[in-house]
Amino acid sequence: MRSILLSGIIAPLAAPALFFLSILLIGVFHDGPAAGLRDWNVALLLAMVFVLPVSYLATWAFGVPYIFWLRSRSRLTTLNVCSGALVLGVASAWAYQWIGKAESLQMPQLAFGAALGAGLALCVAITFCVLAGTSSKGTT
């Protein structure tokens, strides 16, 4: 098993990278290649200002302690890390939406937040598992 702490430093970068690439792809499919790539700097700014801090905060406040807990119970597997990340990603996205919204959130907004949070958290979890070398069978 490689370093959990080093993996925890690198893995949160996967969320803003995925967010940035997704924004670019949406722009390209919506407006075409020339117009879709025109505002890449705005997409990068959104990823760095909004996604990166939340990714690091969620990883270090909740994800890394959860991973150490899993390891102490000999349950550190890719499936357990990804399952926890999905729950944490949805909760983080809903908290982020709740903090940033003045009026009540509607079900479509909550569903979008859940899908976005789960996708970004799963990306971080998979990156973490690859970097840390977690297995599908667990550790002793």
C-alpha cells in the first residue's frame, strides 16, 4: 500500500480537472469547437475557485479520516472507499447548494447537485485508490 497522505494530496485535483473538462465538452457540443473552447479560462476559473476548495475540504475533513478508519478495521477496499465517497459527495454538494442559495431548493436542483457531487467524489475516490494502491479484496 502506498501513502494515504500523499494520495490524499493528489487525488482531490481530479475533481476540478474532471469539472473543467466537462465544461469544455459541454461547450464544444453545444456551440461547436471554435465557440465552445473560447471561454476555457472561465471554465478553469470556475473549477479552481469553486470545485478545488470543496474537493480538498471534503477529502481532508471527511475522506482521509474515513480511509484511516477503514484501514484500522481492515476494510480498506476500493468498493468501500468509492461507496463512502458517493455518500460524502452527495452530502457535500447538497451542503454547498444550501449555503449558496437564498431560497429553497427544488427537486431538480437537488438531483443535479447529487449527480454532480457523486460524480466528482467518485472521480476523486477512484484516483485515490489508484494512487494508494488499494485492492478490491481489502487489507490486513
